[in-house]
Amino acid sequence: MIELEKEAPDFTLKSSDGNDVSLSDFKGKKVVLYFYPKDNTPGCTKEACQFRDNINTVKNKDAVILGVSLDDIISHKKFIEKFNLPFILLSDPDAKVSTEYGVYKEKNMYGKKKMGIERSTFIIDQKGIVKKIFRKVKVDGHVDEILEVLDNID
């Protein structure tokens, strides 16, 4: 399980542009690592667009945004193009990273139980240390919470 003030587990996943991306590629920058259920769904679209709309503020805080879902690269590309998303989306098709980060869980949708990603965000500092964990994220106001945390990381 991921713990505050401990090193975030490194991983390598395929990005929306087809390249391998590792968390360790971003050492020296703050990372907003967010896990979301599915491309092109209302809540996930709203969350991604709020990140998009605040990207300059995030960059000014020396941070990058990485989104992770179970969707494939083709789905990510379409999602990025449709909403002009200026950050990397990573594909975790076998839920290996999502499981390691404790966000792949049984969910109850319309009376049916199924496995999926619980919307969650991890803020990681320049040295790779987990500084904040948001679980069961509510989209409204979440970006403001993240910006506040980023302000308080040296």
C-alpha cells in the first residue's frame, strides 16, 4: 500500500503517444499522478478538462500531470484530441500499476459489482516521495486542493 512520506513505486506504462513512460522520468519535478475510471465519461472528462484549464498554473509550480486508466492508447489519443488535453495519459490495461497503488477495487455500478479504478490522486515531490493521497476523489474543487498541496511542497 502506498504511504505518505515514502517513495512512490516506480512503474513504466505506454503513453498516449506510444512511448514508454516511467514515473522516475520525472524526478526533479512534482508529479500529480491521477487515476481515473474511463476516458470520455462525464466525471473523467470534467476532471481532465479542469486539469487542462489549470495546466499553466500546474507548470508554474514545477509540476507535471500524469493520468492513468485501464483504457488503451487509441482511446487515450481520441480523448486527448477531443478535449485538447495537454498532458500525458498512460495505459494500465492489466491494472498492475492501479493495483499496486491500491486504486483498483470492486465497485458497485447500478447494482452490479465489477472491478475498476477508484478515482484517486497522488502528489509526489521532486525526490519521488508521496506527499499527499486523495482517495474517492470528488471532481468539483479537486484541482484547487491539488494546487494548494503543490504550493506547500518545497
